[in-house]
Amino acid sequence: MFQIGGLVVFCGLLAQATAQLAGLPVPLDQTLPLAVTPALPSNPTDLAGSLTGALSNGLLSGGLLSTLENLPLLDILKTGGGTSGGLLGGLLGKLTSSIPILNNILYIKVTNPQLLELGLVQSPDGHRLYVTIPLGMILKVNTPLVGSLLELDVKLNITADLTFVKDRQGRLHLVLGDCTHSPGSLRISLLNGVASLPVQDLVDTLTGILNKVLPELVQGKVCPLVNGVLKHLDVTLVHDIVDKLIHGLEFVLKI
Ligand SMILES: *[C@@H]1O[C@H](CO)[C@@H](O)[C@H](O)[C@H]1NC(C)=O
């Protein structure tokens, strides 16, 4: 009954939309990006799409997913982040109660690594591009505290800032500027609900530590990959893009 009601409403909206399309001029939806600017000669949408496509393909063929899968998370959790103990050492110092909790982790494994659709925007002056690289993964945590594996869904955005340089021969290159995790862009959520307090403690502790170390760790692996991909981009594509950036011409939405 509910579904039929929904369908009727939907059909009603559809009919209205169709009528608008057929008859009166429909005002442009302000939320749609106006990727095509009439002033530009070449097809700007294709340029942006070609770049994000080439970057995605390059990252995937450069081993992005296996890099994520092989993040040394357990080592980091167990050893306190290596020799210095710096960041994590300090953290564990403050949360002394977290050590026995972490001892309850038998292993932690990255599964289902994902590269979601890249985002691309242009700086207000038009000379730079900001690429958002949205990553996803599921962390499987084996702990005797629960009978089954704990699963944490993790999402993180890395932002790569692209600009151009001219080399001594006068050739133009698209290069990586800043490459960081966007502030606050790490999201961790528990996939399989768990009620008991020790498990909740474990999840909280784990989330606290991951918040401190994971963005840097991922950034340290992904940014060099982006750099490598940029060096092997199609020359014509680079030329066309740099040509826009030099003149500050908009070919993707400016921020
Ligand atoms: C990543 O960035 C996209 C926009 O490009 C945004 O929609 C998404 O919510 C961000 N994800 C996280 C985990 O911040």
C-alpha cells in the first residue's frame, strides 16, 4: 500500500517534470555545476573527465588498493608507531588504560579497499586544481572479546593540489603541490553492532588511535602514488590542462 502511494507521488512528479520540460522554460537548477562555459572553445567537460579518469586509472594500476590492504596497522598498534614512539607513544602515555585493551587485538586487517569517484575543483584564481581522492576500506578486527570479527567501516579523503611548472627546456608539467588528508575527513563507523562495554571500550580506543595515525599513514602512501601518476600522464592531456591553468581559464567548477 505504502509503495503504491509512493509510486503515485513519483509519477505525479514525473508528469509535472515532463510538462515543464515540454512547455515552459525551466529555471536552471542552481546546484548543478555549470561545467560548460560557452566562452571556451574546446569541450571543457571532457578535459576534467579525462583528468580524473586518468588519475583514477593510474592510481589503480599503480597498486593503490593493494597499498591500502597492506597498511601495517597491527604493527603500528602493537609497537607504538616504530622507533620514536612519538605521536602514538605520547597518545598511549595519556591513555594508559588502552594498552591492555590493545592486547586484546589478535589481528587487524584491511579488506575491501576502494577508490571512490574523484572530485575535481579549480582554485578561485584558476591556476590550481584540487583533486579529492575518496578512499574506503573495512577493517576487520579479531579480538577474543567477541565471538566474531569486529568490522569498522573507514572512509578518508586525501586532497591533492595540482599546479604546473616549466622546466629548463620550457616544457610544461602538471605537478603535485600540497597533498594531505582533508581535515576531519576520516570517518570510522562500527558495522556490526556490539553492546558490551569492553567491546565499546576497544572500539573507542581503536578509533582514537586510528584518528591519530591513519590519515598520515594513508597520506604517506597515496601521495607518492599520485606523484608517480602525474609523471606518466598523457602529454596532450597535460598540455591542454596546463594551457587552461596558465590563463586561469575555468574548465571545472571553481571553489
Ligand atoms: C570526501 O569528499 C567528498 C566531496 O568530494 C564528500 O562528499 C565526502 O563526504 C568526503 N568524505 C569524507 C569521509 O569526508
